[in-house]
Amino acid sequence: MNGIVVMKPGAFSTVQDGGRWGLQKYGVSPGGAMEMLSYRTANMLVGNAGNVPALEMTLLGPTLELRQDALVAVCGADMRPKADGRHLPMNRPVLVKAGSVVSFGASVGGSRSYLAVAGGFDVPRVLGGFGCYPAAGLEGLAGRPIREGDRLGLAAPGKGAKSFARHLAALQGSESGSFIAEGWSVAVAPSFAEDKHFHVRVLPGKRFSRLSAESQALLFERYFTVGTQSNRMGYRLKGPKLQLAEASEMVSEPVTPGTVQLPPGGDPIVLMADRQTTGGYPPVAYVISADLPLLAQAAPGDSVSFERTSLAEAERLYAEQQRKIRLLERMIALKYAEVGRENE
Amino acid sequence: MKPDIYPLGDSALIVRFSEYTEAESINRVRSLFKLLKAEPIPGLIELVPALGTLAVYYRPDICGFREWRERLLPLLNRLSVTEAPPANRLSIPVCYGGEFGPDLPCVAESAGLSEQEVIRLHSGAEYVVGMIGFVPGFPYLVGLPHALATPRRTEPRVSVPPGSIGIGGNQTGIYPVSVPGGWRLIGRTPVRLFRPEERPPSLLSPGDIVRFIPIERGQFAEMEHRAL
């Protein structure tokens, strides 16, 4: 059909999916949505499987014109979304009518928000993934953020989503309006306060002990500010300079998202979704996986502090987070099943 | 060599065979990779061979680090009798010097050799791909003759032309795409190292054996033309 036309692109809006895995041995970064919890929840709310392409919006969102009816969901930072000037509720499925203009403003608390549509955004699949990877010129939409005038195609929604859309249309009845929102909503972690401080837990790395004693203490006692040069590749942190006890060359080693590296200048870098696959700077600590979604909501200028935790605790928190996602998935599936029965 | 197993955060670990890059540890990495592919441990997401190490990415809620270590140890014991899979051999044509190798003179000077001798040494060696990283398709090659080791530039170039052959410290490599880079550029290949439309997307894989074949400017132009 006619998709979605970009009227204003926002600060940095890219199509992302769950990441392209299995290719790090060829130097291809997995990429994918920076903030996985909101990305996955938005997709679940519109009946999509986990890895379907959605629009990742950063700091200031886009203005989009829908050329077709679409079942959508918005999760993540609150960018005060509106449809035709009216407040568009987040964290629930919403049927937006063709001709509506959906606009996102500046984020209030957090920095990243996800717009999922039933069926997903229809962009070319490159290297087994749909995500945008600008550093290597890889697709999403020609490997770049969206621009004014772009037309984003929408793939066909599944049966469940079509049924849900019909259910919402029926709720509207005789009222006119650009959208109909479901009455229920979900609470999506991470919750991030508007005070713009992000406290995350880390595991010390093998090279943590190479930090000077003073730096080891500083890492946990002081806060850092997310620098302006921070992006999907990594966050450059400004604050107390950290130092190794002795300078030493390190052979490049594979890395993970959340790796806290220490370059010679002393300002740590936290690697994020589009990181290079190997790093030559000493990795002194690792943000735990369960806290990555929280960190992904930090914006330049926000402050970050670190707390040391144990591997056992990190694994426990990860397992708990996965359990919560599965519960959410089941709850949404039940809602869809209910609607399916209604429509029979 | 007793391997070291340590976590990278909560969802990955490293099996490290040595602190130094060497062909023997590369073979052990390749053997372990082959064993783990054949008998995957539950929760395994991805394996990444690197210089003297194998990185394992996994779901910690399925098997945690401790369980991974328990399951890896018997496999590591089997490595001494496991043969590394046969390596692919590739020849990479390189046009050395001139506009393609702006740093060839300084590598020669630093080594106390003529440019011709640098070319002879570089192309005379056999290299092993230790790992692919930094950018898609970029090979870190082990086996650079010691005489040619040259420190990186203090200021990286803003953009290195794709196909450039570089020397960085005691490693040599090839830039597959245009990126900023600090290695010393000594030549260029018309061959594409990164092809996103193919599987695998990288011409080279960890463990491959590579030789460089010097070619003339004219041959370079012809090969480049044919590759399009």
C-alpha cells in the first residue's frame, strides 16, 4: 500500500531490528535496537515477532504522515507523541487512520523511543538483518537515518494484528478521529527518572586490576557525564580521568555491548550497539546486560554512575528480566486471543 | 599452554590460549571452534575466533559462566588430539608503492631497507588471519617479518582508500572499506574484502593463510575493472 512519509526526520531516526548475529567473526557488528526492552515491547504490542524492523527515534522524534491505516505502538522515552495534534497514548496498541500526521517532540526523560507497526517496516534485508549500520554503509534504509521525503513501506500485518485492528475500529463506533487506542497499557521497564541520572551496575573486567588504586575507587565513587560525541557506537564519558597503574599495549580482543574501555586519554568509553567488533583499549568493566536498556536511555549531558556487582547477581538479574519479558509476551498474547474470539 | 577462561561481562567469555599472537594458538582456537560448532552447548549465540582467543557469546539464563567453564574444560583436553581443520589459502594481488603506498618510503627508512627490499620481504612471507575485526572484513594478519614492524602514525588519516594494505606495529592488514586509519599504507589491492551481498560477507576468515602477490599498475587497473 502507501506506507509512511517522512515530513520531518527528527534528530536521528533509524530503522532497527533485533540485530544481525553470527557475523562478528567477519567484523560485522550485531547492531540492532539500542534499547531492547522498549523495542521488543512495542513489537509485541502490535503482534510482531521479536526481530521485526521498527523505527528508533533519538532525542527529538520525527513527524510522519500515514498513507494507510496502521496498528502501531510507541514505547520508550516520552516524546509526547501526537496524532493530528491530539495526544497519542504510549505503551498500548493504537490504530492510526490513513491521512493522520503523527508527530514526536523532544524526549522528556530518556532519549530513545520506538515506533512499531504491525508487520514491521519493509526495508531491504542485508546480511541477515534489517538494521541500519551507518558506519559500514549497511541498509536499514540505505544505511542512513531517515530524511524528509522518505517513504517507509510497511510489510503486511499478520492475521492477529488485522483482527486486533478490526476490534479497535469497532471500539471507535461513530466517533471520528485519527486514532483509536486500546484501553489497557503495559508498564515497560526500564523506568528512568526525569532527573537525568543513570545508575548502572557493572562487573569488573579481567583488566580492572590494572587500574591504579585511585582510579578503581573513582570509577565507583564519582559520577560521569555522557559526552556530546556519544552515539550508537558508544558513549564517551567525561569526568575524573582514570589511569592504568602501568601503561601497556593490549592485543585487540572481542568485545560486548556495555564494555567500558579505557583509552590513553583517561575518559572511559562504554561500547553500545554499533560498536566495532574488537577493541584495542583495555576493558576495565562491563555494564551488566540487565542494565543496558537503562543506559541506552541516557543522552549527552546526562550523568552516569557505576556500582560494582557480582557475576552471580548479574546472571540472576538477566534471568529475571527475561522472565518478565516472557510474562508480558503471554499477557499480550492473551489479549490478542480474546480479541480473536470476539471477532469470530 | 594452559588455556585461561574468563568472563566478558555476564553474557560472553574468552578462552585465551596465550597472551601473544602466534600461529599455534590460532590453530587451537580453530580446533575449539570446530568442536563447539559440532557439539553446541545450550544457550550458545555466537563464536568469534580472535588473536589467540575464542570469544563465546551466550544466554546466561540458559547456562551461566560456571556451567560454561565446566563444559569447556573436557573439550579443551581433547584439543591436543584434535586436528585443526585445513586452512584455506588465498593469494592477494597488491600494487605496492606510488600513490597506493604513500608510507612505503617511511617504512623502508624505519627498517633501514630499500623500498624494493620491503616489497620483497612483505610479499615473501606467509600470513595467517588471526581475526577479522575493527570494521567488516578487516583481517589482522600474523607473520609480518620483524624488520618491517613500524609504529602507527601519530595522527590517523581521515580516510584510508579501500583495499589499502597497511602495517601497524608488528601486524599487517587490509582496509576493506574507507575509514579513518593510522596504519602505514604500503600498497593496494583491487580485490574486494567485504561483500555484504555474499555469505560469508568477508573474503577472509580467521585461520586462512594469505600471500601477497606484487602486481603492476596496469594489472591493477585491469583487475579493478573486471571486479566491477
